[in-house]
Amino acid sequence: MNRFSSTPRRRLLDALWPWLCAASVALSLLMLAALLALLVVRGLGHFWPATLEEITLRSGAIVAGQPTREAPLPQAEGFERLYFTANRDIDGVSWRWVNLDDIVSRSTPSDLIRLERNPWGDFIGRLAGVETGGQLLREDQAWRYLTQALALPQAERPDAELLLVTTDGQTLRQSLSGVSQALAPNAMSWWQKMHTWSRNVWQFLSQGPRAANTGGGVWPAIFGTVLMVILMSVIVTPFGVLAAIYLNEIAHQNRLTRLVRIGVRNLAGVPSIVYGVFGLGVFVYGIGGTLDSWFFSDTLPSPTFGTGGLLWASLTLALLTLPVVIVATEEGLARIPDAQREGAVALGATRLEMLVRIVLPMAIPAMLTGVILAVARAAGEVAPLMLVGVAKLAPQMPVDGEFPYLHLERKFMHLGYHLFDTAFHGEDVQAAMPLVYATALLLVLIVLVLNLTAIFLRHYFRRQRGSEC
Amino acid sequence: MLASLDSATASQAPVTHFSSEHSALSINQFNLAYAGKSALRDLTLSIPRHRVTAFIGPSGCGKSTLLRAINRLHDLNESVAHSGNIQLEGQDIYAPQMNVTELRRRVGMVFQSPNPFPMSIYENVAFGLRLQHRLPKRQRDDIIEWALTSAALWDEVKDRLHRSAWQLSGGQQQRLVIARTLAVQPDVLLLDEPASALDPISTLKIEELIRNLKSQLTLVLVTHNMQQAARVSDYTAFLHTGELVEYGPTDQVFTNPRLQRTENYITGRMT
């Protein structure tokens, strides 16, 4: 018998293994899709003007609010539903769990309105009237007046008092100046809701945070994240490329070089918080403290550079991502055939000319790969930043119209840290959760955009060389 | 011009020296070692001007090493040591006052596999020119056209000078590399198995080019291909294990070698 004959077992294994590989890919894709779907649905859904319900309880009480989610009762059979009832100034709370069995009737009256206010957060109830200039407007007139007034810019809005009634009959006077948005979601068409949704998303992207990061937008955090990543790239790229050139083109390939190379590769595995500690000790206290004592001694003891700031955070992250850039660039340099180098030298080029005119242009795609990896790592890094300059709420943007325009010593906001702070340090965790999802989605999108930019650049440089190398 | 010389070789005397007026390169007692391991031993030969000289020999005999020594390409490798001297037009190329980049401009080199740079055809040929001095564009264009014409490539690429050089065929790339070298007007062109990676048609074109170029400069060719050496070269040097075994006019070396070892190699009885 032929001992190389294929047994059924071998044939089966051979038929199965591609499926095993395909299954792994499918699982990865599925998890990625699930992650994005969760972020998109929860994050973007938050900005949709949700239907408001008015419910009558068995006790006779009437509650109005936005149904949020349901959960089984802790000890008994049945379910309870969480309502966002707002009106924190009246009720003391803005969330309410209602046992489903206690609900006698549910309705969605079109005159229920939701006001966005500052302070005290949202109001849910009805508009009884508007008092302006000694005049009292009621019903439709009042609502029309309110929407028209809110369409004006903040400074041009007239003085007016809103007369509000909650569903359980309590009345409230609210000055117009504290209201930023008024919606009657139950009366809105799909197009109006869409319009409101896009305005909310835009406000989230373009405004600063309110109410201890549980409301408002994330613009300073977006700006801080992108600025820090750009500064980091500007610092890390030249250093990484020069180091890679030294290791690959200049150093003798001996045991010491190999040792340095192994060391560089292992630096990439050092936990990021360790870099944070290093940045705090060396950059902030060491260099920053020295700079303060030399140049800013008149403002001491309040530190200028001797405290966490944009510069130190960028430097720390540059240090953190340096190994990535070195390794990627070095691999790119090693891929360039020696024939290219010899060709240039044989034409009378010096070593510098060979490097600048032939080797470096060919290594640009590899360098960009390194920068892509560095950006992806840096944009999502939070732990070291907490030690070297990120702030829960930065009073000033790091770039403004005041000389020297770019303020490297200022603290800045970061999406990753903002997310962490919103999720765990806010007072109203229920209100913050949708913002956490939205912020997470934004962080993913920003990393994606930064990466796509670098990938596009890499593609551009490859095309320019007309090669696939 | 070389009549007296040729008649001298006809008398079957070992031809390893030309008078200085006929010699472009003269190699004197040249030794070279890689990391202590001897690669070239006591080589002495002189290479005639405006002729094609072929180096033949089995793999590892040192012929490429010798070629690279003439261009001082070994400078890039720290572990190479040498003694003796190589003179280009009477100047010792290893002398301290020798300008290496100027030497490499005067001694062009073409490698085994085509190595055009990842840029346009035009820029490839302009590369060496741009290293030297700024030329007006008109003048640079003229030199590039001349170089490409000399390398028998102009007609094939004149309409796509600004396309990537990597889109050319292997044979065209090798001729482009030759044009690139010619553009800086070298005195000597070293060719290290220039056709070994090419198809027969491209090989023929390169060989024809080599024959045509000798009116302009001195060529030194390393080849594994006996027929090629016989077809294109005027003089042939046979090297074995780092030593020069036999050197003389190609006709003589191929038809009537003085030594048995040479005959064995040429007839394929020794590899």
C-alpha cells in the first residue's frame, strides 16, 4: 500500500483549515462592526429629539419624561422603566424609575415641551405663557414668541419671563436669558427632528463643555487632541528618522548596534504610564522647573512651565512613540537595495547626497507608516497625559489671538481624558453616558481621519515614484 | 596608433604592460583583503585606452572586486584593506589628495542588475550632472539627449522622458544606467556583468553599445560569458583565486592561450 495515500482524515483537515482562518477574520470583523454600531447608535442617538411621554401612575401622580431604558425589578417580578424627568430645581432629581405595573396610562401630548436651561439643566413640562414688556402672551402666541426669540443670537434676545407648568401642577418662572433651546418633540415632523439633530451634533462638536462635562460640546477637547498629536508628530518624526538613519546607514553593524536595536524595540513595550512618570519627573519638574527659575521667576511660586502643559505632554508622547517611528523607518531603509546606494555613489555622489537624494525619498512611505502608527497610539493614550498636562476643564485654549498665539505651557483638554472624566467623575452619570458614547465615537473618527491623511500621503509618495516598492 | 603594440603582442610575449601613453589605468602590485581574507593578490596589469578589456574567471576569482577597487567602492566597507596602487592617467587613485567623488565621476560603473533611481528617465540621466554644477536647462537638455543617444536609447524614450524609469524594460533600464553614467563624461566605464540579467536581444544591444562606445572612452567588462568576452573585448585578463593568470589580446587568449589553466577555463573544463 502506498504510504503517501491521502487518508480521509488528512483530506478533511485540509478542507477545514481555510474555514478556521476565515472564521477568525469574520469574528474580528464582527467585533469591530459591533463596537462601531454601539458607538454610533448610542452616541448619535443622544442628539435625536426623543418623544416625551406623559404617564399617569396608580397613585394618581402624573409624570412627564423621556423613557430611556427598562430593567427587571431588583427583587420582584416585572420590569421598571427609567424616565428622564428633568426639572432638577423642582423635584431635586432628574431621573425616575417607574414600575411598569404602576402605570395606568401613557400618552404623548404634543404640547409637552423640553427647555435646555442653564443652570439646573433641562425642564420638561408645558409653557403657560410669556411675560414681556408688561404684556402676557398665551398658548400658540407664547410658543411662537419663544421660538422666534431663541432664533436670535444670544445678545439680541429680548428680556422676557417664561411661565412654566410641570405636569404635576407646579409653576415656575424662568427668565429667557437662561434658556438655550426649546423643543416640542411630540409635535415635530421627521424633517424638523433631523434639523434639530444636526444642530445638536454641530453644537456638540463646536462648543465647550457645560455642567461639569455632563453637557455641552467637546470642541476644546477635539482641538487639544489634534494639536497635541500634530506637535507630537513634528517632534518625533525628525528624531526617529535621524536615529533610524544612524542605526541603519552609519553605525557599524556590530554587537553594540544589535543591542541598541533590541533596546529600541523593547522600549515600545514599556507601559505608557511609566513614560508619564518619566515626563513628570524630567520634563515638568526637571526642565520645566529650571525654565521657571531662569525666565519666569517673577511669577513664582505659581509655575509657568513647571507644571503639566501642552509641550510636556507632546514631548512625553513623542518619547513614547519614538521606538515605533525608528523601527518602521529602519525597516524601510533596510528594504532599499544596496544597488541604489552604490549607483548613486558610483556617479560621484557623496554619502550625504546619496542619503538625501536617493535613500530618504525611497524611505518616505516607511517613515509615514511609522508616523501613522505613532499617531494612532498617541491619539488614544490617556494615562501618561494625566501626569503631564491634561486638564478636566482648561480655562484657555492653547491657541488664541494673544502673542505668541501658541501657548505651549497651557494645560489642554483631551478627548480620551474627557471621556474618562465624563464617565466616572460627573454628578449625573445617567446623563453623561450618551456623551461618553458620542465622545468615544469622535475619538475613533479622529484617529481614523489622522490615519487616512497619512495613508493618503503615503499613497501619493508611492505614486510619485511610480513604483510599488 | 596601437600598431606597434599589437605587433609586440603578436610575438606572444606576456602582455601586461602598455606604455604610459596608451594606458588609461595601470594596476601595480595591488592586493586587497576582506576582513583579513585575501581577495586580490599582487595584481599588475595595465588597461589600454579606448579599448574594451574583459576580466574573466570563475566565480569568486576577484574580478568584480578588482572592478570595484578601480571605482573605490570598497571605501563604503570598513573591513576592506588594500596595498599597492592603481593609477588613472598616471594619478594614484588611493592617494590622500585624490578627490573620491571626482574619481567616481571619471570612472563610471554599471552594475549587474539595472539600478535606475526611482525617478523619471530625465532625472536619472540628470542625477550626476546635478551633483557637479548648475547648468542652464538648455545645456543640460543637450547633454541628456547626447547621453541617451550615445546609449542607443534616445529614440525609444524621447517621448516619455518624464515617465518613471522603473517602467522601462530590463534592457532599456541597463542602457539608461549607461546613459546616466555617460552624462558626466567619464574617462573609464566599468561594466560588472552588465548583460547577465537580460534576455538575448537586450544582451546583443548592450554588446553593440559597448563596441560603439570605445571610440569615446575606455571600457572594462567583467563577464561570465566566454562568447561575450570574445565578441566584444580587445584584451582579456583571466583571473583565478585573486591572481592574474593570463592577460593578452582577446584573439590570442581565446585561440592560443599560453597556459593550460586558461585553456581549461575557456573550454569549460574548469569552473
